[in-house]
Amino acid sequence: MKRKKEERRSMKARGPSLVRASISFPPNLYETLEEIAKQKKVSLAWVVRDAAEKYVANEAKEETRRI
């Protein structure tokens, strides 16, 4: 179902802008992510974003250690 332009605009104004990505996972990893999402009562997208943010933060720490 498509949303009206007014609804889309109001949703954009509510939160930060996001970029949509299509990602493929091996079935066992996808099932694990789904289980984590159910346990935490959040969306699968939230779990993936959270993991990506932690990965990027960890990489930044590793990079500063190398310098």
C-alpha cells in the first residue's frame, strides 16, 4: 500500500535519514539474526544496524592503535 505524500514527508521529518540497502546472508546467519531480534523484541534491521555500528567503532579503534 502506498502512502500519501503528506505522510511520507511527515515521516521524513521525524527521524534521521537512512539509506536502504539490500543484503544477502547465509541461511544460518539469517536465522541467528532473527532469533536475536525476537529475544530483544526489535526488528532484524535494528540488529543488523547495531552490529554494523559496533563493527565500525571497533575498526576505528583498531585503526588508531596501528598509528
